[in-house]
Amino acid sequence: MKDDFFIAVRRATSLTRTSNITEATRVIQDALAGRPASGAPASTEPDIADTPRVHHAKPFQIDPNAEIIEPDTQQATRAMERHDGLGSDRFRKPLGETLRILREGRAASGAFASMPGIDLPGLAKHGPSPAVPPGAQFLTRSYACAAGIRSYKLYIPASALDQPRGLVVMLHGCKQNPDDFATGTGMNAVAEVHRLLVAYPHQTASDNTSCCWNWFRTADQKRDTGEPSIIAGITAEIMAEFDLDRNRVFVAGLSAGGAMAAVMRETYPDLYGAVGIHSGLAYASASDVMSAFSVMRGDACLISQPKPRYRSKPEVRTIVFHGGADRTVNPSNAERIVAAAIPPEPNSTTQTHTGRSAGKRAYTRKIVTNAQRLPALEYWLVEGAGHAWSGGDAGGSYTDQDGPDATNEMVRFFLEPSNASQENVAAK
């Protein structure tokens, strides 16, 4: 399998040198998904690494992932079989409008909302928007800074219209969007119970053709630049609006979103009290597309250990979830995250527990406490689980209903210090 992978990498590199970017992209995406070179149907798991934006020498070139499908003689919609086997109705649009939509990154939930079945190439089909209980709000907003513009959804629970308890920033995986991620994780319902705001930044197809956060690009691994500065700006904007301090602000993500959450942990430790990384990768474990493929496959030995650049006090508490049978992001990546997140204090202690979820999935849970006896790190390895949000809702994409409930466990971990303080006050 590894030999096939490296053969594909060499072939893609050769194609890139001959300026055949489209074919190189197909080859490396096939290699990442474990597909044979003949172009068999794609895996249903997300491509969390995608080709970076390329500046072509030609004065005009259409993105190779964009499609303009000619209609039939009746000028009506027609179903086309996508690479994942699902039908998708597509309409012909003027070329200028097609390019404008791609530039703006508007997907089915936005500009295409009025056209049933329309979807951008490479995106998974998504279910309906999550239900919003009476009194709650699920708002669409946007944020702009020097690094770019992103829209985001903000859930304001009915239980906390006056003063929320905190904020969770949720970073979706590839081929997902905020509504889909909210549905799959069920985070809004948990936030309602605990009086938490939830923000869902939206990565667009114009910034990554599979809507992945660009965790593997050096330019997007730095403070005050690139995508980290956009996510941090959204966070800071909400913090100021609702008068929240860093100890009540958290960031979590799945897959590419989990890898970007690891980036936020290192580049903005002053913004987040805790981070949740599900099926993700360690900070700076890759510096380009090729190294991203290698580390995702578990070839970490080929890449130097990531060196934190912005680590400073206070430490950011970390909870990690990973499926033991994940074939998209090798579980060794979770081990690298854990190794980087272990507190340096000499008085820290480690406990290991085993258990089984209600869905009968066995898991191992490692807990590392700091000198104050508060959990500084938790690591859940879920046996038999693949590349999916553990305990998630089937209404969303990339979820595993049989695993332990990652959403509830993350929120419990996030709020543990404040819960402990309240218990101490009550005891007095």
C-alpha cells in the first residue's frame, strides 16, 4: 500500500512539473483516498488535504474542479452520477456567474439554495439545517480582515440570551458546512443545556476546493496571518460582544478542522482556555500537500517533530478523540497531538481507563492532570471507529453513532475548571 502511495506521489510530482495541474490533483486525491489509479469510485471519507491555491502563468484559467454541465435539449435538469454514487441535478449557468459563485465560495446552502439538488463538485450532500428551539437564534454573520472574509453561523441558546456562560468555536471538516456540522455533532443542543454560544466558521470552496481548512500550509500556521487570523478574529469579535474572557472560550474541530484547532491552540493560546481535536493532526506536522499526505498516512517518521512556535502560559487544556480504525488520518497522529499537549509540570499524574459505549464500542481513555489536580489532557481512542465524529447524529455527515459521545465529553472537559470552582464555593 505504501509503495503504491509513493508511486502516486512521484507521478503527481512529474505531472506538476509539466504543468498538468488537473491530472496531478486527481492522482494525489486518489492516492490519499486509497483509490486505485484507474479512477475507481471515491471513498466516502473526506479528503482533509487538498491542493493549495495555484497561481497559473496563463492569464485566465478555470479551476479544474469547476464543472459546467450542458443541459439536454429540453433545457431541463438532468441527474448526473457523482464520484460518490449519489445523483446530483445540475443547471447550466452563464460562465461569468459560475466563476463569480466560485470566487465568492457560495455553496448549496447559499447561492444554490433555490436550486434543488445543486452541489459544488467534491462536496457531500448535507441534510436539513438543525432545528432551532423557541427563543434560540442561529444567525448567519460574516467577518473580514486583511487575510480574507469568511461567513459563520452563531448559535445563541434560549437559555443564555442575557449572559452566556461561554463560547465554543466549531471548525468543520472537509466537504462539510456549518449546518451539516451542527447537525452531526449535536453541539447546539448541548450548548443549550450549558448556556453556551457556538460559532461555526465556514470554509469556502474558493479557498479550498474541498472546503478544507488549510492546516498544512505554512502561511496558515502562523499568528496574525492567514486562516488562523480569520478564526481568531471571529472569536475575538464574539468575545467582545458578549463580554467573555479567555477561560470561557474554547475551540474544537473534526479532521481538517481538528488540525486547524491544533493550529489555533499553538498560535492563539491567549484566546482559548481549552481545545478539542477529533480525528486531527498535530500542529506544524506538515508544511505542504505532499508532507500532509505522508503524515496522514502515518509516516510521521519521515517528518521532523513539530516544534511549537507560540507556546506560552497559560497552557491550553486539550481533549483528543480518534478512531482506532481511522484509514484517512492514521491514529498515530493523535499520539503526536497528545505528546505535544502533555503539561511540563513535574507533579502531573496520568490515569488510564477502559470502557464501552452504549453503542458497544470499546474505548481507552487517558487522563493527565496538572499540579492543581485538574485534567490538562484527555485522550479517547475508540476501537473500531473510523474517520467520523464519535457519538454523532446520523443526520450529519461523517458521524459514528456507536461511539462514546464526543460532544458531551468535550463540553464537560471544557467546563471542568469552572464546575470545580462552583463545587468548591458550594462546599464552603
